[in-house]
Amino acid sequence: MMRFGAPLFAALVALILVLTQTLYTVDQRQYAIVFQLGEIVKVTDVPGLHGKLPFVQNVKYFDRRILTLDSPEPERITTSEKKNVLVDSFVKWRIKNVRQYYVSVAGDEEQAKRRLSQTVNSMLREEFGRRTIHDVVSGERDRVMEAARKKADQDGDKIGVEIVDVRVSRVDLPQEVSESIYRRMEAERKRVANELRSLGFAESERIRADADKQSEIIRADAYKQAQEIKGAGDAKASAIYAAAYGQNPEFYAFYRSLEAYKSSFKSKNDVLVLEPTSEFFKYLRSAGSGRK
């Protein structure tokens, strides 16, 4: 039994070894290329168990999922205004022709990433160079990314990969450009503020002048009305005086003299320098003569 056990075990091991060299599995997330003496003999993209020639053929696997290429540092790119901006971007890509991918970059993912990075960077520089800072920040950002994706995809097709998406995640201004823009914005805001102040001052002067004009017109109109009322009152008073005088001229003259005396002798310090025979003292001189 011992004599037959060792050869049997050796045969079993040899069979297992042959089977492992004959069969290979392909995951649904992978491509597989079968090589024979360094030459590609078969490309497998169907998941499952597959066979190959033992010992003379070998298999290499490649990821068929969407991969991410992210730039480690923002790239300095010049816009159409000759202004530099710092652009941070990333690329989504995947292998679509694994045979061509292997022939072009020897199946080296890092080599493929370097080429894609150079291509996308060149496309972004071209697109940014046609636009202003405002365009790439807000107005045409989506258009820039789509144009870069299409052009990069054309180049990626040469190495068997597909560019799924190109995204510009951030666009910043360099420190020196930011300071220059901030200074320009500050100067512009000051200019606008001064312009608004000037307009406000001119408007206030206009309103003040108009108010002064209206005030003068109102005063003049009020003065005119007052003079008319006063004239009407004086005319009415004169008419009353005339009517009273016509009824009893002597009494009216006596009453007016009393009013004159009252106005003239309001204070003890009042002094009048008149002739004793003056007409002003007419009724004072006749006070004791018994006139009624």
C-alpha cells in the first residue's frame, strides 16, 4: 500500500497543478488577456471560468471599472485676459479596448494616467485660453469641461481608454492676482460710492432749491393775501370812520384826540416839546370852558 500511495499522491498533485494551469476565472470587474510566449493570443471579457494551455500560456488581469485620475496639485493656466488661474480637476476614465491598452502602454496604469493627465491638461489650457476668468468661473464652465472631455476622449481612444468625464472642481486666483483684483474692486466700489454721493448731493441741492422756491412762492402768496385782507380791513375801517365822522364830526374829532392823548402819555417819562397853543392841546385847553 505504501508503494502505491506515494505515486498516487504525486499523480494527484500533478493533476491539480495541471488543472490550475489549465483553468482561470474572470471576475465581472476585470478583463483578462491570455499570453503565449509573450504574445497576445486571447482577450476575455466574459466573466466566468475559462481554459488555456498549461505552462505555455499565462493570464494578466486588468480593471474594467471606472477609474479616477486626480491631479495632486492645481495647475496654473492662463486665460484669454493673460491672467493666471489655479485649476484643480479630476478625470473619470476606464479601459474599453484592453488589447489596444496593453499594446499602447504595456498595461501600465501609471503610464496611462501620465498620458491622460498630459492630454487633459493640454485640453484645459486650450479651452481656458479662449475664455475670460468670468467665463471659466461661472458662465461657460460646463462647456469648458465638456469640450475638454471630448478632445481628451479622442486621444484616449488611441490607447484603448474612454474618458467618461472631466470635472473642474475648483478655480482659484493666485495670491498676487487676487490682491490686484481686490484692489481694483475696492477702487471701483469707491468710485461708485463717490458717484452716488455726488448724485445724492446734487439731488439734495435740487430738492433744497425747489423747497426754497416753493417757500418764497408761499410767503409771497401769503403776503399778497395778507395785504389784500389788510387793505380790505383798512377800507372797511375807513368807511366806518367816515360814517361815524359824518354822523357827529365834533365827537369823532374829540374821540380821536383822546386816543392820541392815551398813546402819547403811556409812560411818566414821556416828554413832548410843543407850543402851548398847539392844536394838539385843543381839547385840553377847552376842558374848563364848560363845553360838552
